[in-house]
Amino acid sequence: MELLSGEDLKALASDLRVDPATHPGRETLLAALAAHPGIEETLARADRRRLEARLSKMRARGLRELGKRYRVEVRGITVKSDLVAALAGSPVAGDILMELDAQEPARAIASLVGGKGAPADLARVGDLLAKARRDFEERRFDAAVDAARDAAHLAERTTHALRRASWSYAILSAQGLLESSGLSPKEAGPAWDLLEGAKARFAEGRLEDDAVLGELLEASKAAHGRTADRLRDELAEARDVVREAANLGAGVALAEDAWTRAADLLERGDLRGARDALATAARLAADVRDRRIREIESTASAVEDHIALARKVGADVDDAEDLLAQARDALAGGRRVEAWDLLSRAERLAMQGQQEQIRKAMEIRGAQTERASLIIAASEPLVQEAEAYGLNAAEARTLLRQARDVLGKGDYVTGLLFARNAEEAALRLEPLLLEERRKRGTSKPASGLCGACGSGRLEFHDNGWGQCLACGSAFRWRAPGLTEKVRGLLGT
């Protein structure tokens, strides 16, 4: 209550139904309030009034920062008086008041050290001491005694305020260390008990024993150090998880960023932030690792399907099957990196074998297609000649057309079958063609001379055409029939 202003002290007296008029002096009013029944309630009200008075002098932004730092929910509050009420009525109001009480004496000390002039109380002490010295030198001893007594009293009050400030910061710092350590009261050992004891001493004004602060700070630092050591161990474990995920081929960029942030925060002593960042890193790394493990396990089934397809097309898959079996053993033994390598090799071998068989099949297809085309080309002149002579070549013509259509659709097996059927039908026409040639005197000559170069190296085809093997000139050895003329006109 001694720290309350005169107006706040009178307001408190009015709340407790103590008439300030009957106690004109500050000391008498303080004594009356101290003697009032329910001193605990009186002190609580005094602290709340003092806190509200301090908070009301702050800006709304500063009030919000206090709320954020002490985890008081102030979001959505726009009126300053409501912000003050929320902070003053919170469970951590005592801690907030302790910090605010420490700020003024701390600023006074900083002002003295910085040479910016003494605060009002310290300046008043100096003035009173100077007056006492002058009165003493002038042998006005009564006035000197009064001035010295006032200076001593004021100095004692100022020293008390500075001591309260030092205790405030010590208690708040110890509390910050313990809260950031995240240890339960049981895990923290005597540190929490020492903190509560120091708070009780501070509230009662028993600030003489600095050894209490020493024990509190040592215990808090020890608890903080234990937490830091544990976080370092967890940081190493999280790093192992990140590396394992990376070795499995998982994307660990986010996990690595969170891990780096946790390491930086731990290095700066921010255990709470380090713990949160570390939890994020561990969660991200575990997620991508587990997802990658599931992908690897599903890859085993995919590789098995590749091997089955390769076997179906006739590929040799013995080596791939051996690698797949080794990969399954590695997965069962938890050797996932080795399993991933074995699965990749098995898949590659299976695909190579499958592609080799496909290549061979394509070669066979090309050869069969070419063979069918040659059969069709060889049968076509016979059918044309039969049609030119008016022979019945409908069956051979139909089979040739079907063979061409099927080959055009890519079915080389059926196309080759139709081509062979067409060839057989064309060969059945050959005796009839020979008879017609004999009757018409158009039998294929056995020899002749090239009209272009005079060479005797001639080749005669059944379709009525021939070619000089020396100069490459083409010629007709048989005049075209009516059917051939019509086909030539129609372009068929």
C-alpha cells in the first residue's frame, strides 16, 4: 500500500469504508488500512488498484503486448478500459504488477548510469543532505536533524523501491526460465517451491535475505539447463529421422527448415520456441518418412507386376525375381534404404527384359508383314493376267483384298494367313493361264535382247512386264488385256 498514490490510497480507503477525513496524514491512513479486518483482501484490492493505475497510463499497443507475453486473451478487445480490466483481473495480474513495479526503479538506475540526471527521489535526497550540511555549518542543529532525518527516510524508501525492482526482475526471470523449460513441478525439483516462496516474501515485503534469490536463480538455471540438454538430444534424434527420410528419397525441405529454426532458437536460449519448432520438424520428417515407406512397400507390388508382364512376353526374369526377394527381406528387416535400391534394380531389369522381348516381337512383326506383302505382290500379277484372259479369279481377288485390309490394320498374323490363301488361289489359276498363253501365243519368252542397250540379260515377269538387268530399263513383253486397261484407267 505504501506504493499507492495519495488519490488511490484514499479511493481504497473509501472502498473499505474507512473515512480518509478522520486520518489526515498518509502514515495514519496507512496504519488505519493495515488495521482493517481482512488485511489479505485489503492488500489484494490495493494491488489491483495499483495495477490498474499503472496500466491506465500505458498505450493500447503496450497493453496488447503485455497480454501476448503473459498469454492473456485480449483479442477482439478494442476499448482501452476493457483491456485494463482484462489484464488486472487475470490470474497473472500479480506477475504483471511485479514487472511494472520493477520498471520505474530500473529506469532510474539506467538514468543514473547513463548520466541523464537523477530521478526525483534521489535528487530530493541530495537536496535534503545539502540542506542538513548547511544547517549544521550554520549551527542550526534542529533544522539539520530534521533535514537529515527526512533524507534518511526518503533514501530508505528509494532503496526499498530499488530492492523491490531487483527482486521483481529476479523472480520474473526465474519464472521465465522455469516456464520455458516446460518442466512439471515434480520434474523441476525445488525450483518451483523456491519461486513460490520468493513470491510470498515479495508480497509480504520481506526482501532482506538475498540468499533466497540466489537459491532460486541457481535452481531455475539448473532446470533450464536440464531442459536444454534434453532438447539437444531430441534435436539429434529428429536430425536422424530427417536424414533417414532423405536417404529414402523423400522431400525433407520443410522438415529441414523447421529443424534449423529449432537449432537456432535453442542456441539463443528460447527453449519454448525451440520445442515448438522441434516438434514441427519431427512431425514433418516422420510424415514424409512414413509416406515414403508406404510408397516403397507399394513399389514392391508394382515391381512384381512388372516382372509378371515381362515373364508373359517371354523375358528372362530370374535375376529380377532374386532382387525382389532380397528387397522383401530387407523391408521385413527394416533396411528400407537397401530395399529401395534392390527394388529399383529389380524394376529396371524387368523393364529391360520386357522391352527386349517387345523389340524382338516388333522385328518378328515387321518380318511377317514384309513376307505377307511379298506374297501379295507376287500373286497380284497372276490374278491380273487371269482377269485379262476372262478367267474366274474372284476368289483370289477377294483374298488379296482381305489380306491388304488386315495388314493395313496392323494384324500381321491374320494378314499373312489371308496372303497365303490368296497365293494358293492364284497358284490354282496358273495351269489355266499357261493354257491361255499357249492358245494366244503369249507364252513368256525365255530370252531376248534389250531394245535400249542390246544386252541379253533380261528378266521376264508373269504380269507381262520385263526388265533389263544391265541398264534397268522396263519393257512389256505382252500387250495389256482389256481388264488391265480398265484397271489402268480407274487407277486400281
